[in-house]
Amino acid sequence: MDTKRINVFWFRRDLRVDDNCGLYHALKEKNPVLAIFVFDTDILDKLNNKSDARVQFIHQRTKEINEKLRKHGSYLKAFHSKPIDAFKALINDYSIDKVFINHDYEPSAKMRDKEIKEFLSEQSIDFQTFKDHVIFESLEIVKENDEPYKVYTPYKNKWLETLRENDYQAYPSEDLSGNFFLSDGDDFPTLEEIGFKPSDIKIPNAEFDKDLITEYDKKREYPAERGTSRLGIHLRHGTVSIRKAVKNALHINKVWLQELIWREFYMMILDNFPKVVYMEFNPKYKNFPWKYDEKNFEKWCSGKTGYPIVDAGMRQLNETGYMHNRVRMITASFLTKHLLIDWRWGEAYFSEKLLDYELASNNGGWQWAAGCGTDAQPYFRIFNPTEQTKKFDPRQKYIKKWVPELNSFDYPNPIIDHKFARNRAIETFKKALQQ
């Protein structure tokens, strides 16, 4: 056992060395810092796709961190295990004073961190956590009576009123890089060694395209345009700092800033109301008579509904791991209102496929579309796929890219008539909500 006292920084959803709050505070301490990452088997073992592009992305980014630390005479110590087992191994090999992390707000992550904290406390090891993944945490933006907001617009207004320049100032972690634990370390595991294979899906770069963000409010609704930042996966895993994103948004495009605030709104909802993971936010929907039509669900998943804009979106998702946000709303509305299929089925499918999957935003978006979430669209607002196409893909450029057999005998007829589906949905929702 190495008897020299050290501190540990545990990388999780903050895969960058610079502007990392928890890492900054760890490096400011007198003890040298050993950086670790855990390829969590509790998560990885549940993934059916062993060529999951998200795992490859995480592996690549942690490998890059390891290479950065090697330049400073250190390394990223990687584990392929349950987190608790990783820490049991650590305390056998090192004399640890403190462990530093950044907060994670998902229910399963909070349970994991509670277990680690209790274990470390038994070993008289301090466990310090910091805010890094958001600008404001769940109880920093509240109503006058200290209750959390349930509607986006007043939350956004309070968020903007509260924001000060120091809220998005960077933490210059790299300036303290000489404080890492000096060691050659172990070999970093390969992707294959953690049970996965390379994916053909390409991950967008973590670039702030000033021209794109400047035009964001004008182009963001049109799926055929390159009008969105594609930074979702980078914000999800912290390869881009939220502080950097907000600083850019403030100076370039306020509409893009509002989307970043939506992200924090849904995180606040998840943190304060964790039941939303499995249950509707609006209790009136608790016993809603959702349909569990596996045949129609499979047609929706595979992009064979006979509604071109819906099918284009699902095919884009299946092939690239991405779907334009406007089309996410259209496809979610179609599943939950045209087909009356439980939003949880759609949410689970998106969680499996989306590169930028974020539990809070995905859950919030699906409940919004189904009408059962916080600040949701009313049940009688049902997207007409044809009208949505006329408005947002009038030349069908997006549709033709993903549905090349359009206007041929190979393209299926609609699986349900829009007028029938709309009337059925309104009647079903109205009846269920009056009970």
C-alpha cells in the first residue's frame, strides 16, 4: 500500500480537465490528486448494443484525459467494475484523505453516491461534492415560498434575474495540473476489454459554431437545415462546460440560451420529483388507458408508419443516434396521441438510441408531448404530421433524405387515419381526465 496521503478525483459526467469545478477544488488541496474513472458494470451490463456509440465516446474521451495526465507525469486510473468495488480496491492500495466529485442529479446516481459516501465515511475518508453540471441547482431557483417551479416561463425569468457573471466563470483546473499524483500507472483498458466494439456512428465535434448559433433562432425548427449545435452529447457527459455554453449563448443568441435553461428546468423537476422517471408528473394521468400495441409500436420504431415526417425522424434516429428536436416532438406526439401508446415505451426507445440521451430532458420531453408532464402541451393539441411537414420541411428535403422510397409502391399506407386518430385521442383524453 502506498502510504503517502492522496486525494482522489472521480470523473463521471465531467469528462474534461479544464473548467471542472470538483477537479479544481481537489487540485487546490495540499495532497496530490489521483484521478479515476469507473466503467460502471451496473450501467454497461444493461446495454444490449455492444457497439453502443455512447460507450465508445466515453471510452475515447477518458482515454484522451489519460493521455493529458500522462504529460503531467500522472494517469487516469480506470476500473471496470461496480463503483463500490472500485473504492474498496482503492483504499487497499492508497492512503486516501478526501474524495472529490461533481454532483449528479439522476435518482440512480444519487443512490450510488450515497452508498459511496457511507462507505468512505466508515473509513474516515471525507467525501466532497460540487456543482458543475448546471448553472443553478434544483433549490437555487425557487418561488417566493421556496417551492420549486412547475412551469417553465416563470422559472426561466427567475433564472435570468438571478444570473450573475461569476455564475459562468470558468474554473482554471489546468493551471493546477502540477498537483496530480505522480505515477506511470496502469495500462488504460481497450474498448474490447470493457466488453464493447467500435461503432460506425459518428459523434459530432464539441465546437461552438458562432455563425450557426447566431442563426439558431432562425434555422432551429427546420430539420433539413444545419441549424442546431449538436452539443447535447457533450453537455450530457461534460466534455463541454455548461459555463462556457452559457457564456457563449449570452453573447451570441438568447434563444439558444433558453434551450440551455430548459435543460436545467427538467433537471430541477427530476431532482425534486424523482417519481417522474416511472410515473406521470400530472397525477390525473395515473390510470390513463394507454394502448400496448406492439405491432404499431414496431412500425413506429422502424419508421414505417406511412407518415413521412414521422418515418424520416425514426430512421434518422436509428441510423445516426440523433433526431432533430422539432421531429422529436412530432414523433412523440404521433406515438402518444395518434396511436395512444404509453409514453414510457417511446421514452425507453429514445433512451436506447439517442447519443445525447439525458434522463431529465428525455423524460420531460416525452411527458410534455403526451400531455402528462409539467408545463405540458394540452391533450387537445395534436400535431398534424402533414401540416408540420408543410411548415418545417416544405420541399421535403429532410423527408426525401431518409425516406427515399417516398411516392413509390414500396412506401406503406398510413397505419391510422389522422382525423380518426385525432378525434379518438381527444375523446379518450377528455373522458379519462374527467374521472
